[in-house]
Amino acid sequence: MRKAILLGTTGIAAAFAMLAFGYLAQPAHAQTAEQLDRKQVETIVREYLLDNPELLLEMQNALEARQKEEQRVASIEAIKQNKDAIFNSPFDGIVGNPNGKVTIVEFYDYNCGYCKRARADMHALMQENPDLRFVLKEFPILGPDSQKAHVVSMAFLKLMPEKYLEYHDKLLGGEGRAGEESAIKVALELGADEAKLREAMKDPAIIEAFNQTYDLANKLQISGTPSYVVGNEVVFGALGKDVLAEKVATARTCQDSATC
């Protein structure tokens, strides 16, 4: 759909550009654009675009590049304005080095298949970067089961923060769809007290935390999982360890030089 919209937009732009070029290039005695009727204009535009279809791709690529740059600039500003909510929310789990020099924030959902695969990237990055602070931002967007699983996860984090990474790995790496039942089962296997866990699940602050995360994701133009914030950049999708490692290196350089 997005491609179709872009093609339509660039097609119109190309038509206007063609008309302007044709108007300037034609001899003085020829018809001007104002003298052409609608059908003539449509015929000229159609023939020109059929003869030069590469113009649509060139303009589409230029538009996408402009939109990407605009998104990058907007993300930098959004990160700057919401720095504490992104990197230092009291509701988030922190793994790796809690006092690390560089921070990655991951927006994830327990039922996201790409998040499951990206779990290995997280562990590899933490192993290779002892100064890496990894923030896990619970972002349940894949239905009611996801939200219920994340409610349990948030409650477990409050009760047993020292085992949160182990909990995260077991639930995210489990078979089947995560929900309240499977999330509670994992919590109990790790030693949680069921009565205390269920009481913690009732805390209204959990839903408030989700709402804050949804609002934050909207400001950062994040609509899917996994998505990451590294330094002053938003990274969309499970792009793999090597890409994230490059972002970490860039963020580290920026911090060292204070030039970004």
C-alpha cells in the first residue's frame, strides 16, 4: 500500500515536472500548457511516463530518502525530549551491566517471533560488551494474551528483579503462545510466591506503565517489535547482532567524543 501511495504521489510530481520541461523547451509558436485541454495533457503525461518509467523510481527513491532523513531527525528530537522515560523508567528490566557506559533499549512482546530470535543477539552483545546496559521495555501489542503475560512479567520483576533475565529468557524462549497461565508457570518455576505474585499483578501501576510505553512508542514512531533505541537512534526490526553492534560502537564513539 505504501509503495502504491508513493508511486501515485511521484507520478503526479513527474507529470508536473514534465509539463514544466515541455513548456520551456517548446518553440514560441507552439501551444502553451494553458492552451492544452485536459485530454491532451493526460495523453502527453501518459506517453512521457511510458517513455521514461525510470523517472518514477528515481523520484520514489528520492522521496523515500527524504522521508528517512526526516524520520531520523524527528527521532533524535523525540529521544532528546523523552530521555528519562526511554533509558531510566522505573518499570523496565535492566540486564547486562546496570552501570554500563552504553545503553540499548529494546521494545519487545513475548509473542513476537522476531523477538524470540533476537534474544540470542542480546546475549551475544552483552557477552562481547561488558560495558553494555540492556533495558527491556515491555511493549505488549500482539493481543490480550500478550498483555496478560506482560502483566505477570512486570509483577515478577517487582518481586524478584535479580531473576528477571532468567524469567525473560524462559518465557520468551518457550514453546507456544505466551499468556497468563504460561507466564505464571515460569514465575513459579523460578521460585515466586504465587499469592504474592497474583497480588502484585493487580497493581494499577502496571497498566499505567504500558500506557506510558505506548505513548513513548508513538513519539518514536515505533509500531512493531523488536525495536531498539541505541544512543540517539531508533532501530526498527530484528536486523541482527552485527547491525546492533555497529550502533553500539557508534553510540560509544559519540559518548567518547561528545560530538553527536
